[in-house]
Amino acid sequence: MDEIVAEYIRRTVLKIPRDEIKTMLQKWDFLSEAELEHINFHQIKENIAQEVVQLCEENSTGIKQAAVLDIIYNHSYPNKRMWSVYQMKKTGEETEFFDLTDFKKKFRRQLQSALKNVTVNFKVYEDNAIWIRIAWGTPYKKPNQYKTSYVVYHSQTPYVFVSVSILKSNLPLLLQALIVASDYHDIHEMELRSHSLNSLKDIVFKRYSQQLTKFTFSSFSLHSHLLLPAVDLRIVEENRSEKERIQRLNSEAFGDGPQPKLEFAQYKLETMFKSDPDMDVLDKKEPFRCLVKFSSPHLLESLKSLAPAGMADAPLSPLLTCIPQKARNYFKIREKKSLPPGSFLSP
């Protein structure tokens, strides 16, 4: 077995939590159960990795098998990578028949025709998700197995989830291979990124909904009112009503369940700027254009907490609450509103 392959397998095993190494090797299905029984999984991880490498050497393991183990690891821990969403488009009404073998052949051929030193590996999971691992090289260097790109493509859908390595210069080659292999004609980034791959899937596959849910007023204890007779009960009632109003509006905008974990969103904004004629500002009525970007460790939950925390008025602007829906439309919003003199719309 090549020394590079051996080292790569060793490092991959070291990344796996020790109590999950055996399970992941069983998913790999390259080493037999009898071989796995000879490994002491209770020793330190370095020794476990060395034993796995030794067994792989006896089985003449190649980079193809090592790459499959890496795919299994990334499938089990997708949050270790940053994912972006792309949407592909077709022209006309092409047939929806999907041939996996043809897809693999076209994808690999397209990449290797543009770049000789590149390795491509596939693994299909039960939810029709095709996981693709690409290791990039250069015209003069072999593929670097530590700087890989990952693609998750659900057949019969136009959505592709891409996690690129630091070699972003290869991204155009990757996108071109995708549209050729899947028989689409165009692909665009949706400006929607997160470490949570499942949350991105929830948004684009519409498994997450902000539809109005039935709201039940929460019960408030009045014991505190009895303990504080000097407090004006009208103020207490007003505060309680305001909290209920905010909670109701928040429920209508975001729903009652947990939000998908979104970390980045971006869209274009176009609105009209109006000023007092006496101020002689912007005589021409031209639209005000800007690019709005949001980023947060948990963007939607952050937005949901603004009103209850008193940091924003309720209801929130539709520019904020519409983000999951607009994610399915490239986050491009064109708003034209009449505003008071001297003001402009800001999210």
C-alpha cells in the first residue's frame, strides 16, 4: 500500500471519536468482521489507527477505498464543513429520467478532461443523496487528499450542496461538471451558507415552514401581583398584554418550533429614496440599491429573539422574517415603497 494512502487512513481514523471507530469501520465494509475482532478498540486512538493501517496494508488498500472511508466520516459529521447551496436550471421541458451510472461517468469525464490530476469518488445513500468527493491536484502535482471538495446532490431536484476546499479556483470546473452530468444548463449560488447541512436541506426542500400556527396564550401567575400591592395593576396588565402580543406575532412569523441553523444570508435590495424638496437632495427619483448581508452562528434564532428581548419592535420587518422563503429564490428582493421625506428603507 502506498505510504500516502496509509497516512491518510491513519489520520482519518484519528478524527473519529474512539467509541465510534468500530461502527464507522463496519459502515466502511472493507475490513471483515474477523479482522475487526482482532483490533483492540479500548486502547489509545494512535494504536487503533496503526492496527487499522496494518490490516489495510495486508488488503492492498488503495486511495479509492480510503476516500470512501473519508466520505463516511463526512456524512456522519457534516457540520465539520461549511456548506453552500446552488440551484440549477433547465431550459424547456427535458425528461426527468435520472441515470446514476451516466451521471457518474459524465461528472468524472468532465473534470478529468479539464484537469488531469483529480480523483473523484461517489457514495449513494438511502435518501437518494449522492455524495461526491473531489481531491484536486495541479497539472504537475498529484491530487491533495487533504484539500477536498464535497458535493451532495439529491437526484430529481435542482439543488446542490457544495463544500469547497481552499482551492476555490477549481469551483468553476466543479460547477460545470455538475450541470453537464445532470443535464442542466445553468447554476447559481443561492447565497445561503451554514455548517448545518440538514438545516439547509430543510429550507430548500420546504421541510421548514413559517406558516401561521395556532397560538395559545400562556398562563401568567398573579401571585406576584398579590405580593406587590403597591404596583399599579394597570401597568402589570399592559406589560402582560404586550408580552402576549410579541409572543403571538413571533409565533406567526417564525412558528413555534426550532429554527433551521442558518449562518449566512444575502439578498439585493432596491427601494426609493425621498427627501424634502427644500433640502435639494436627490432631485432625480432614482432607486436606492444595496446588498444586504446577514451572518450569525444561528441567524434565524437570533432574529426570532430580537422582539422578545426588546431589541426590535414587533412585528419584525418582512425583510427579516422572509429569509427562509427568499432563500428558495436566491434571496433577491426588490422592494419599492413610499417613505417619509428624508428617510430610506434599512433592514
